[in-house]
Amino acid sequence: MPGDKRPRLGEVFLQEGMVTARQLEEALTLQKKQGGRIGWILSTLGYVRRIDLFRGLSIHYGLRFATPEIDELKQDIDTTLLEGLSKEDLLEYQAFPYQKKGNRLILLNAYPGSRKVRDFYKGLYEVDEIEEWVITDLDLIDLSKEFFSKKLMDDSVFGLFYRTPEESAYRVFSRNQFIANIFMVFIIAGLSYFYPLEFVALLILTAQFIYLLMIGFKFLLTVTGSIDEVVYREDKTAMQNLADDELPVYTILVPVFKEPEVMKTLVDAIKAFDYPQNKLDVILLLEEKDQVTYEAAKKARPPSNWRFLIVPPAQPQTKPKACNYGLFFARGELLVIYDAEDIPEPDQLKKSYLAFKNNDPSYICFQAALNYFNMDQNLLTKLFTLEYSYWFDYMLPGLFNMNLPIPLGGTSNHFKVDKLREIGGWDPFNTTEDADLGIRASAESYRVGIIRSTTYEEANSRVWNWIRQRSRWVKGYMQTTLVYNRHPLKMLKILGFKKWFSFQFFIGGTPLIFLINPILWGLFILWLVFDPVFMTELFSDFTLGISLFNFLFGNFLGIYMNLLGAFRRGNYSLIAVSLLNPFYWLFHSFAAYKALWQLLYKPHFWEKTEHGLSKSGNKS
């Protein structure tokens, strides 16, 4: 149909009785302000059903609407056409080749009318004519999953491993690391047998030096992060002058598993965003066997800019595998990960967009701060809140200001989609896929920044649930340390000494300190209660001096860092709780030993954290 005679899409909806004149006028007013397509605006407002949106598109372009007969059409798809088509091209152009008849190709197209799409398929299949049949975007996903299922799942699980095997945690130890560990065991055994006291004394001194370096490093990060609090001033003018029509499509990935109780909170939080809803591409990632969450999500009645994506079963069953699967179907220029219980501040997406816009192209990601909405539920949630307040308000700004690698949080990290795909997405075999991705970005010469916006989530309120979560995080830090120490000299050359040193102490040193901590506490209590003679042989005056400094200043610094976080967030009720910080960190040691055991016996096992406990009123 000639372009000048084609009915406008809004007029189609009106003529077909899909919308009223008032609804169309409201949508046109929004379009004038925000930009975007009128069909999606009407759909996200709830005025047009998804299937009617695409039926309207078919009328607008004068094309056949094929969705009602999609099941029959599947039987007649010429699968030989798929041999020369990559999944990346299929998902980029959002069109599926159906049949080739002479010099004409029939395309099943979710977004018809694009010359770019027609030219691509003309060139690929060497035809002069393209006939487009309209299907919905969900039909296209189903076709992609049905005919490219093996490739999609294989790349979701092994994509990073195929790209760069050395950057994947699929193998726990490299051959050289395994040999080095065996050699180390023999050295330790020999020294323990021939020089038991001297060797233990050397280990204690080494541990205290590591403690001393960690204390100094964290103190430096704290000071540097504190500068951020003084010098940072939010540019409110830039936010006010930001026009909605310049904002890009933003994909939101929400991986969920057995979390039906938080679906309504999730939908409400995303509806509250200060961002054009028609430019949000929300993908809810559901596991195939999780029917209860699927039903709860449908019951929450999200708008039509949401897509429910069922992730096929495959091991490992991890959040990063699901995110990789969702990344294939992302339509946005920018992308963010949220957990199901997250409540981000409404302007967070705009702040992320401005951060990318106002910084150089070397930035691949901006991390928002995380904090907790159930801070006062019990003692554990208070301690957890203190930890996160310091981590995101001082530690990460300190790393950023010193231009050091930033381990990402598990949520509220905002990416440039093309760069994320370029570096291989997430590692499904790493149980802190977020921290791993932050380090890999640095190794690929990209930068990670921070934005001053907070996402509120649920703090663990049960001790064993907290330990499961923390042991998974610590195991991931161990995996990340091993991955980026497969070739330590090569990494030193890539990162430079400052970044390499930071990685070793921040990622590698953290689990090590957790493992050492109870041993040193045990020796301290043993000396305090029994004062055995052999302790004088283990602790020289020099070692004792360092130990005393670490014990006093290290614990003081831990308490002080918690106080900083409490004051910055205005959580003055947590001031007294910060005194318990040394005992809180002993819980980390239990989790670290659990993580070490799992690293050796169940390296890729993903311990699920139970959510929704704050809403149950549980105070345990």
C-alpha cells in the first residue's frame, strides 16, 4: 500500500474499535512528550491488548496477520532456510524466514515495514521480493526457542567458555594451579614435620602482615570514598532538562525462581519508574518448573511491555545462565538487572542514561547503591544494613575514585548492551557472576562507574539463610580469584600493578581473611585463658606488636566504617549495633569454610536465597 494512503496506526485502532477517541488522544499527547511508538504507548497504558497491537500493525501495513494460524504455519517452515541464519541475526532483525518461493521470500515479522530488515534478508537468501506476514513478538520468541533451542541454551551456558575458556569458572583449577597446589601441600607437610613451631610462627607472622595490608588498603579506600561524600554534588539541572523523547529503550532483566510472594511489589516498583513505560522492555526470567511464580506473575497483571521468558532446564541452574538467556532477547540499548524484591528509586534509569551520556565510551556499566527496606526487622538485618551502607557508600566510591576494578553487586548494575554482549555476558559457573563481570570488564579495558541512586531490597533475616547466601558469595570470590590468577603475570601486564594489587587483596584477600580470622581468634582466647608456654615461641615481640595493632585498630576500623555508613544514611538507631561488627564478621568465617568445602566438592552449586521473609513478620 502506498505510504501516503496508508492509514495511521492510531486511526486503525480507532476504526477497529480497539480504543476510544479519548484514549487515543491521551496516547498522542504522551507520544508528543515522550516519543516512542503509538502502538506501544496504547499497549502499555492498557488500552490495547498485545495481540491487537500486532493485528493493528498488519492492517496499517496491509499485510497478512499470521498469529492466529501460527501453530499450523510452524509445520510448514522450511528449516533449510535456517542453516545460513545465525541466532544473533534472527534476534536483531526480529523476523523469521518461513518459505522461499522462487524469487520471493516469506518472512514472519514482528516489526514489519523496515527497509533494513528486507535488505538483509534479500541479500542473505538472494531474492528480489520479500513478503511479510505479521506475528507477535511473543510468537517470534517461541519460534526462536523452538528452532534455535539447542544453540540458545548452549550459548547461555557455555558462551563465555567458548569465547575465552580461561575466563570461565567451568574448570575450578587450571592444570598449572593444580600442580602448584599439590606442590604447596608437600612443602607445607615437610615444613610442618621438620620445623613445626617455626613454621607455625612464620604462618602467623604472614597472616598478620596480610591483615595489616588489608587494614591499610581498606583505610585508604575509606578515606578516598569519604572524599566523594564531600565533593559530589548532584546536577539537578541535567535531570530537569532531560527530554523524554531522547531516552532510549531500556531492557530490565528480572530473574526469579520460586518467588511468588514478591511479584506484586516488583510490578508496582517498575510501574513507579520516572521513565516512559513504552520505552521499558521488561523481561521476567522464569524457570520452566517454577509454575507457582509464573501464575503469581500473571495474577499481578503487568502491562504489555513485559515479556515472560521461560528458561529451559539445563545445568547449572543459576541466575547468570538465566540472564544470558534473557540477554539474547533484549531490545534495549541499555540494560539493568533487578532482583524480584527490589525497589529502585524512580529516577534511577534516567541517572544511568545521563551517566553514560556524560562520560566517555570506555564505560560499560554503572552500579547503583543497594540498601535494605527491612533494616529494623531484627539484629541480623541491622548488621547487614550497616555492612551494605559502608560497602556501597564508601568502599565502591573509594575504588572508583582510585580507578580500581569494581566488583559489581548482584542487582542494579546498568550496562551498555552491545558492550555486555561483546565481553561474553555472565559466567553461569561463577556463583558471584556480578563480581566476576566487574573484574572481566576491567581486564577488557572497560570501566565501571557508580551512580548516586539506591535500590532497596530485602535483607536476610534468618541466620542460616544468610549463611547460604554469604557462602555462595564467598565461593564466587574464590572462583574469581582462581580464574584471574590462571596467568598472574599476564593479568599483571593487562591491569597494571595498582589494579592487579587491588584485585588480589580485595577479591582474593577477602575469603582468605575470613578463613584466617577464627584461627587467630582461637589463639587469642587460648592465650587469654591458659597462657601456654609454647605461645611465646609462636609470637615474637615483633609478631605480637603487629598482632596487637591489627586486633585493636582493625576492630576499631571495622566499627568506625559501620558508623560512617550509619551516619551517611541517617540510620542513627544503628550506632550501638555497630559495636557488634567484630562478632558479625565471625559469621563470615563459618560461611567461608562452607564455601571452601563447596568449591572442592560442589563448585557450581547455586544456593538459593529465600525472599519474602520480611513480609511474613518473621523475627528470628
